[in-house]
Amino acid sequence: MSVRIAIDTGGTFTDLVLSDPDTGRLVFHKVPSTPADPSRALVDGVRGLVARAGVANAEILFLIHGTTVATNTILQRRGARTAFITTAGFRDVLHIQRQDRPHLYNMRIRRTPALVPRSLRYELPERILHDGSEALHVDRDRLDELVAALRTEGIEAVGVGFLHSHIDPGHERSVGNVLRQALPDVTVCLSSEMSREEGEYERFSTCAMNAYVQPVMSNYLKRVNDALSESSVAAPLYVMKSNGGVTSAGQAADHCVHTILSGPAGGVVAGVEIGRRLDRPNLITADMGGTSFDVAMIHEGAIAFAKNAEIDGLALKAPMMDIHTIGAGGGSIAWIDSGGALRVGPQSAGAEPGPACYQTGGTEPTVTDANLVLGRLSTNGLLGGAITLDSSASRRVIEEKIAAQLQCTVEEAAEGIIRVINASMTAAIRKLTVERGYDPRLFALVPFGGAGPLHGAELARELGIHDVIIPLAPGVASAEGLVFSNLRTDRIQTHVELLDRIEAEAFEKMLENLAGQAIGDLSTSTEGKKPVISRRAGLRYSGQGYDLPIDLPDGPIDLPSLESAFHVEHERQYGFARRDQRVQLVNVWVSAELPIADDQRRPAARTVSEPPASHSTRPVYFSGDWIDTPFYNRNGLHPGQQFDGPAVIEQLDSTTLIGPAQHAFIDAWEQIAITGLDTA
């Protein structure tokens, strides 16, 4: 027997899933995160999971890890002492950025400071032109001076970003070789290794970000591997990437910016698997954990992808799932602003000190405290009773910091907290659907994470969504998604040319070259396995400043059909198309995916018609009234059973709330399907 283990490190909990691909068996485990050193919770969780599953360490085939180390390093500004070398005259690109205003009408807005201070940004005389020709050789004497300066400054990492290096990376590579030889203890990152697209600020920012995080990520993954070895776990470690695929720990350390959405990406992959099982191609995944709320859209069975993003106001140019994240989770703190209005988040109590009810030092009212006050959580409902919640502490902090200022009851204040956080989350869902030209009412909502099922039915009702699907283990769904992930790599190359001037054969040659490079990037031998290749073209109207990715079908390239598809997509997203204008190719994008997941789970062969029995009945607060509500144990629910709300379903990793006049059904995959959401 060979099993796989997935680990998703979150802000509050670390979730683990063990999968036996031969039998389809899944074993779940959950431990509190250790923010000071996430590797401790990871290794402790693996030990606990192996013991719970009753397997030997030698039976572990590999481990897949979804990590927040790169993200937290940037947000907390705890990266390496980093320098940046660039073309003479372009030292301040990281500061100037794109000259747009982050908030148009805020006269006091300040840009996020660059990760590399100006004193550590160095200029080097050299120049490659836009056509790839060399205008100025690298000044070797100046480079030697910079090496000495870097050594004096005690630099831990250095990024190199030259003008037009996406066309010809020769100068960057030669400088990189010199730096690696002269400074063997310093990590060196080249912008052309991070991105081969136009846009000097985006390339430089991505390179500086990777250099800033790389030593931290390398040290973290080394600690994880060392700790696993000490625990006699010899299986290789893979890391989830933002594009929904996995890569080796070594490659993740070198290209750590590709792991920025490592954790949330697993949940989206789980959503794809749920859609495949149920033949539901249109889904919205909503991952609500302790600190954040991550939304993604699956349309016609395909995940939406992006290659431009921001983290903490800094540009990031890397292939990734199109995931929208806001600060909204179970640990989000409720507060009163200067105008006397109730606000929730984005600040979070996180794992330390946590919500007040955790009795671990938290003194601020959180969403979890509000749910406990409203009766939606049991005092012994988390982690199977491993965490006991103090409802009196929740009432006290909500009374002192919210209810007293709003002059209302504690229950009214708690319900207000839930309504405010729900409004923030529905706005996030609309941003990814309505603002992209999609009607959320045509999708099913898949809420997961520790807090997602508590809010999912209410979110769906506010959005007009008619179906909610709660996964079997919603609290560890992102970790479960890691189990279904495959090796994946992306190659993107800038090629700016009017579409009507491109020969189809030349276009296909570009795609073939990128496909070969992508297959070569895969960290596991492709022997006996055939990578799945997908292709896109970035197109825009001539003169536009942005492009839209258009999927390319298999087979020969049909340029007129590609142009027509661009007009249709532009009209869908922006409400208009200019078919009289010429279309320009901006880039080509090739992805290679090597299947390594092999899940043998099957739907239940038998169903149960008898209604389930609740283990208790307690009052729960709904819309101003206390209503006696049955509480069910998830382990006691079986496929085919159905019942009406209100109801609360408890399990090890999460709690599901079903409102009055709503209906629940347990499907063949043991998932909870909730309907009747158009009724308040």
C-alpha cells in the first residue's frame, strides 16, 4: 500500500489529509498552526495523521504541501536583506511603479514601499534594445565594484533586472554567473527566469519579490525536510503552486513567488473535482478560514487563470489561478469606526491570541465569538471537543466593545457582526463574477474552510444562488484538493505583433517551442506518462494597454477563428467589441500538466431513506428570534437522507448552518446539498 499526505498550513489551523489511491480511503486530521515556525505544526500533524490512519512511514509515497510562508514573508516584511541591480537609469522603477494612483480620490494615499530600499538598488551600465540587439556591453569594472559593495553590505539575496531582458536574457545571465561565483553564499535571482513578458516594472517587482523571499523559503523547506527525516519520513516533498499544480521542494524554493496562492489553490482544485463528480461545470468556491476569504470561479469545468496580480500593493507577474482574497474569516475582529459604524476585519485574531472564546489570550470580538453567541457553534464543537469554547468570554467582549457602543443587545450586536462579514464576502463574490460578466445565479456555491459552511447558505441566499454544496470534509477541503493536484508548469513568452501579420506556421512553431520547454520543466520523468498541454494567446485591440487570454483548441491554429473568439470574449467581459479594429497578439502561454493523482473514490451504492436523528436540540438565533434547532453529527448522516432547516451539522473540522425554510440532502458522495435558498 502507498499513501499520499497533503498538508495545508493556514493562519489558524494546519489541515492534513491522507489518501490511499488504491481504495479511495481518506483520513483527515487538523492541528493548530504554529505561526512562529509553521514546520512544527506540519511535522506534528503528519505524526498524528499517520498514527490515526494506522499506516507506516515507509508507506508514504509523497507529501504535498500548501504553504503561506512566501505570502506572510512579504506581508510581514520579514524577508532577506536584498539588493537589486538594474540597467543604468532605471534604479527607481520599483518606486515609481506605473504612475497610476492606487485610490484616485485619496490625496493622502502612499504607495507600498519597495521590498528593496533605494540604498540597495544599484545601476549597471549595459543596454539591450527592444529588438534584442546589444547597444552597450556590460560594464565589467562597474560590476566588480558592485560585487565589493554587496559583500560589504552583508547582502543575503540579489535580484538582477535589465531592460528588455525578456527578449534577450544574455546580459542578465552573464551578470548572474559573475555574482554566483563571487558571492556563493548569496542567492541570485534573474528577472528573465521569473518572467519572459514585457513590462519592466512587473518583471523587476516579481524578481525583487522572489529574491526577498527565496532565502526564507529555502530555510523553511530545509527545516521541514530535516524534521521529516528525523521522524523517519523519507518520502519526497512537493509544494503546491499558485497555478494549481505541484512542484518539487527544490523548485519551489528557487521560484517561491509561484507559491503565493499555494494554500487557496488547493481548494479550487477540490472544487473542480466536486464539479466533475456531480457533472456541475459552473461552481464558485468560497474558502473561509480563520483570517481570509478566498473566492474562485470554475466556468464550464475550467478554472479561471491570471498572470498579473498584486500582493500588498506590489506587482506580481506569474501564472496563477484567478483567486480573489479579502480579510474575512472566523478570526476577523469586529470594531466601531470613527463614524460609529460597525466594521469587521480585515484585522484578525488569527491563531495567536485567537478569538476571545478560545481562552488563549484573545480580547477582541471576532466572527467566531458572534457565531457562538448566536448558538450556531457548540462550546465543545471544534476539533471534536479538543478545543472548548467559552461563551461567556464571547458575550463579554461583544457587550463591552460592540453592543454598549451601539446601544443594542449582545444578540443584536452578534447578528450585526455576521451581516457585516457576509456583506464583505458577497461583495468579493460579485467582484469575481458580476464584474467579469458572469451571473452568480447560474453557479452553485461550494463553501469550505473551517468557517465557510457556517456562512455558505446565507451568502448564497443574498446572491440569489439556488444550490450550495458542502464537501465531505469542508474544513480540510484545501488540503484534500492538494491530493488531486498534478505536476504543472507554465511558459509565457511575449510576442507583440498584429494578428493579421502572423503566419499560422510561425505561430504554431512558437507554441511548439514553449510546449517543449514546459515539458522539460516538469520535475518528474514523463516516461510512461503523457503530459497534458493547454495553450492560450494574449490578445488586445491595437493600442490597448491590457490583453485577454483566449484558449486555443487542439489542432492547427485558425487565426480568423482566434480573432473572432477574442471579439466575443471582449464583448462578454466589457460589454462591447470593436470588430473594425485590428487585433494584436501580445503573448503566448503554454501549460504542461503531468497527472500524478489517481483517486479511486466511488459514489455510495446504497442510500438511506429514513430521516437522520439529531443528537440534541438547542436554541439558535435567526433574524431576531431564538428558534429551537436540531443539531446533527455529520458522521451520522448517510447518502439519501434529507431534512428541513433550521439545523446545525457538526463535525471534526467544521460546522454547517442550515436556515429556516431551507432543505438539506446528503448526496451519493456524502456531501450536503442545500436548497430553498431563495426563501428568507
